[in-house]
Amino acid sequence: MDIGGIIGIVCAVASAAAAALALRRTVKKDTSDSGKAGGVILTEIGYIKSGVDDIKRHQEKQDDQYLDLRQRVTKVEASATQAHKRIDGIEETCREHHDCRSRKE
């Protein structure tokens, strides 16, 4: 083998080694970038989950307030019904007394 052939072989081996190192570095960087992106996504998912949990708590509080208000309205309606019955009784009594007075006069 002559010196030109040896230099060609050494250059080919050096080129292959450089290419292998570059590939390894690129794969390592891609893996690192992928890991960072995955971490960002997981962080964002955590923020979304926290927001959903806050919304659920707020909704449960609203449900409790709605049920409380519903119970209060039911009590007010029952009270109003009783008041109307009492008023009707008073009106009836007044009519009876008024009729009696007008007959006596």
C-alpha cells in the first residue's frame, strides 16, 4: 500500500468517527430537548388540573348555595300560603261583622 492509500483510509476512518460523534451529540441533544418539552407539557397539565379543581370547588359551593336558597324559598312560599289563609279568615270575619252591623242599622 502506498502512502496515498493509507492517508485515504485514515481520512475515511476519521470521517466516520467524526460523523458518529456528531450523530451521538445530535441524538443526545434531541433527547434533552424532548425531555424539556415533556417537562413543560407536564407542568402545563398540572396548571390545567389545578384550574379544573378550583372550578369544581367553586361549582360545589354554588350547588350548596342553590340548595340553601331553594329551601329558603320553599319556607317563604309555605309561610306566604299560611299568611294568605289567615288574611282570608280575617276578611271573612270582617265581612260577617260588617254584614251584621249593616243589618242592625
